[in-house]
Amino acid sequence: MIHLNENFTKLKASYLFSDIAKRVTAFTQANPDKPVIRLGIGDVTEPLPPVCVAAMHAATEEMAHRATFRGYGPEQGYAFLREAIAQNDYEARQCPIEADEIFVSDGAKCDCGNIQEIFSLDTRLAIPDPVYPVYIDTNVMAGRTGPSVDGRYQGVTYLDSTPANGYVPAIPSVATDLIYLCFPNNPTGAVATKAQLAEWVAYAKKNQAIILYDSAYEAYIRDPQIPHSIYEIPGARDVAIEFRSFSKTAGFTGTRCAYTVVPKSLQAFDTAGKGHSVHALWNRRHTTKFNGVAYPIQKAAAAIFTPEGKKQVKDMTDFYLGNAALIRAAVAKLGFSCVGGDNAPYIWVNTGRDSWEFFDMLLTKAQVVCTPGAGFGKCGEGHVRISAFNSRANVETALARIAAALK
Ligand code: MLT
């Protein structure tokens, strides 16, 4: 008899964004005359930067000719892309990261979800609350947690992000082994200073722990004091893995390209206390389970590092930040406090009301989709997340409808 992995039965029946999509579909089917505006899932709406499109066309043309056709590429990514990333995202910020420490992939979601495979099942987890559900759910699937009791998986050290700490969690008082951090944060949009990240690096060093640093939204940072990478902190390359994505940076949610940085100096330990290279383990896993991102997509990704590409990416992220500024102003006018939206494409609104009820109210009265804070964890209750990813016209209409609904 085939037995299932019972860890899966500890999970909520469906993934947060699938749950929301079901509710929205039910509403639109029942109300076909009421067009819905989606400020829920963080999915981009603006077309790809023209430099990316041109590079993709040219690379596709290469695939059409015997002399320039390519089959399997290197699983870790083509050198042209890894080198461009190393130079522009790391060397330019004085971060000591080499091209062969970069693993190109089809998404930060997949990498954040898969990375836990290389660590032991008794790894002690530190996970923020609220949190991007992938970090916690993938550890539940693997069996690294107990059951969920009162909305929290047993055995996990939760890092509470609340109004009291400005949504930047404090260092835990207990030792943990694997720490998930995300800045600019999804879902709150909060950012961490260099001093705050330095404390995390010191904590990880002290506990021989590893930080998994998700900086998928770094292209939205405008405050020059805020670090874009954990490797801006001295010593971080000995304790941190970083995840980045072209999705929110350059509109690649449908095109799929991301990367993960695993420094060669990073170690994890066997039961005898002997250190092993995490880079070698991840390389082994990546080359076994992944066959690389398509050549035209990698060419398109590399194009963002050209001078025109940099300008086009800045224009695109500025555009979404313009939406975010409108959302922040409208939220303040309605009398709610919020964070995010200034260095991030998400605005985290403290409504003080049940978050699923608020979600339903916005959907039915304003036909606007947001994300209920409780979907991201217990500390998300009383909040909703509004995404800045949409056209200007849709954001303006949505804000007018929300104001009318809350009158
Ligand atoms: C979100 O809305 O939180 C993001 O779109 C999720 C993701 O990038 O997978």
C-alpha cells in the first residue's frame, strides 16, 4: 500500500494565493458585470523592458540556425549572466561575491522552497511572522515542524513583526540554526538597516547558523542608507545565502529567471561536527534536479545590466513606486497607519479589523482584491497587504472605490 508523506496533512488545505484566487473567481462568476481590480498577489502588469525583448528576440533567432543553436546549457547558468550579476549586483556594492557562487534558476520561490533540502530534519528554524508562506510550508512538508496549534507550527521559533517593533523582528533569545529573513519585506514592505542586519550576522556566527536572505524586492530600495544585499555586512558571506529574482526587478514573473548566491566559504556541519561546503551541496542538488533556464531568457535577463537596461528597470520600478505612493496617501487619508511602499512595492495596512472580513468587504463593496494579513501568519491579523503592481488607471480607480466603500 502506498503511504503518503503525512507532513502534508499538517498544511492548510491550499496555498494562500490559490485560496484568494478561488474566492475571487467565485465572486466574478456570480457578478460578471462587476470588474475586479487585483492588488492582491504581487504580479507585475507592465511589459518587459524593451532591451530584454530585443535580447530575447536575438537569442531566439540564434536558436533557429544550426551554427548558433544551443541545447542544454550549464545548469548553474551561462557565464555571461553570472558574470554580469557578480559585477553589477555585488562588485559594484563592494560585496565579495564571485560569479561561480551564483546559481541561476527559474525562480526565487523555487529556490527558497528547495534550499531546506540540504539541511538536516532536526534543524531549528527561525521564521518571521507574518511571512511569505513558502518558507514555512516547505519546512512543514519536509517534516521539520510539529502540527499547527492555534495558527502556529510547533517547534518553530517565530520572529514577530508587529507595530511595536516597526515590523522588523528582534533577534531571538534562543539559539536557532536556519533563519529566514526578507528585506524589503514581503508582506510588510519594511526594510532593515545595516546595523540590524549586522546583528543577525553576529547571531548567526555565534550559533553556527545560516541566514536565508530573500532580497527579491531590492530594486525598490530608494533610501541610500538601506542595504540591498546581506553581503554588504562584513562577514555575511560566511553565514548567509541570498535569493534574488528578475521577476519584480524587471517584470519576469511570466518569463522566469532568478538566482541564488551560495558563497564558497559557507559551511554546514555533520553530526561529528565536521564542516562541509554548502556551495558544493547546493551545486550537487541543482545539477541533479535542474536543467537550467532557457538561453533566450538568460540573454533577456543579462540585458538589464546594460546602460539602457538599467535605465529601463529604474523607470519600471519608479512607476510601481509611484503607485505605492498613491496607495500610501489614500490609506493615510482613510485614517489607517501603514508601512512599506517607499522602498518596497507592498503597503502593509493596519486596519485593526479581522483581515479576511476586510478582504471580503473590499472584494464585495469595492471589487478590489487585497491580501488578508492573517494569510501570512498570526501577526498579520488586523492587517491587509496592498500591492502596487498594476496600471496607474487601475490603482486610481481602486483607491476611489475603496474610499467610497469605507465611507
Ligand atoms: C506575493 O504576492 O507575495 C508574490 O507574488 C509571491 C511570489 O513572488 O511568489
